[in-house]
Amino acid sequence: MRIAVTGSIATDHLMTFPGRFADQLVADQLHTVSLSFLVDNLDVRRGGVGANIAFGMGQLGTNPILVGAAGSDFDEYRAWLDRHGVDTGSVRISETLHTARFVCTTDADHNQIGSFYTGAMSEARLIELKTVADRVGGLDLVLIGADDPEGMLRHTEECRARQIPFAADFSQQIARMDGDEIRILLDGATYLFSNEYEKGLIESKTGWSDEEILSRVGHRVTTLGSRGVRIEREGEDPIEVGCPEEERKADPTGVGDAFRAGFLSGLAWGVSLERAAQVGCMLATLVIETVGTQEYQLRRAHFMERFAKAYGDEAAEEVQGHLG
């Protein structure tokens, strides 16, 4: 099963300031702020929802096709993804813009000052999925993740026109989209991904009830935080899957991306929706135990041991053969 993952490709530059921002601010001079903070350390982490999801799928051996836009500074990141089983042949490289990046400084009180540079991400709207499909011999599913909004709309419309099944996953872009855009992006989706808060926001912005949305998508997949995930289909009982027990909680960033990676990998393997959701929850648990969105290691024996403990030997046997 050939799955293309569209979405942002970015790096995070995270710095720590040992003092307090508040001590550097002068109340009557806030209209003319000019400050520089000497920071203690810098962490550069690979990110972007498209790259995060593709990385997880690559770890599970399902060879996803990453579709997005990056800059000429993408070479090292590309090599990393290639080494981890991701097909990066359809990533557009901008001739003028750098790869998107988030730059953030955190002080001793955990206050943050950050900036997000969209950069090459804005060129995702120039990518044609037909070119991607021709290169790899066809597409069975396209995940349309958070990216340049115009790019998301173009990919959705092209999937409909070419009758390619697609999964709608607005993620953080839902905050800037209006009801009309959201209705376009979800109508006819084979899968609609969101968390509980986003689920309510989708209904509020579109004016469609839960029942109306279920009638317009094949499956509604709602992540429930520590309670796992719920999968709904019109006219059928929902499927609910819980999360494995965490060994520690290090960093929640990228947990949703990891769930999607596991779930999509399960679809690629042809296992049941319940099993796919279980794989997603297991991978998400590994990510929450690790600092960074692509810093975890998938050790197969350890993965299967924990999977069997959480979901039983029968479930583990069904997944084991696909994981290798």
C-alpha cells in the first residue's frame, strides 16, 4: 500500500535563558523593546508534522512517501529521513527560501518567546500529486496534514478529482481556517483525524453536527489523550482503544504525529482498525517517553513485548509478522 504523507517539514531551534524575562522588561518602555538574551544551550530538533509522521512510518517499515517543501538546507535532514525508511523523492526544494523553522527561547520560569518562519513551506501549494503518483506507480492513500493552507486545499481537491482516497488532518492549522475551508478539506475524506478539542472546533466552525460530519467521512478518528483513541463510522458502534502504560513522561510533543504514523502503518499492513489504533497508541507512548519528535528508537523486540502486555498475545501475533 503506497501512502503519501503531505505536511510541514521544519526544524526547531530551542534555547534556554537562565534568567527571567520579567527582570529585563521596563514597564514604561514596553513600546520600544530592544533586548538580547545570552542563552545557555541550543537544541536543534527535526520536526514538522509531515516529516514526523513519515519518520514513524519509516521506523515501522512501511516506506511512506513524504510530500512537502523544504529549502536548500534540507540535505542533512533528508539524509536522516532516507536512513530511516522515508521516500523523500517528492520533497520540493525551494530555490530561494530556507526550510521552515521554529525559534524559541525559554526562561527560568518556563515563559517562552518564539517565532515561526514558514519559509519554503509556502511552496507546498506548487506540488502536484499526479507527479508524485507517476513517480511511485500510483497512490493508495494521501494523508493531508498541517501545511501551507493553500497547499492543503490543492491536495484535497486533486485527490477528489483523481479519486485518490485521502485522510484529513488539520492539526494546528485549524485555528486559522474558517468554516468553508474546513468543510472543503473534510468532505469525502476516508479518515478524519483530530483530538477532542479540535473535534469540537471543527463542529463549531463548520456548523455541522457530529452526525453530519460522520455522514461525510468514512471514519472519524479522535485521539483522547491518556485515554487513547475512538474510531467512529456512520451506523456502527465506535471502536475504543486505550494507551499502554507509560514508563515515564518526558515530552508530549509529537505524540499525535506518532499515533498517526502507527495507525497508517496498520492500514498499510491490512490489519483491522482496532489493531491499527493499537499500533498507533504504542508508538505514541514511545514518543511521550522521549524528548524530541524523532529521537526515539523502535527496538522491535521491546516494542512487541510492551504491545503484548498492553493488548494481549493474540493482538501481538497479528502485528508481529508485519513488524518483522
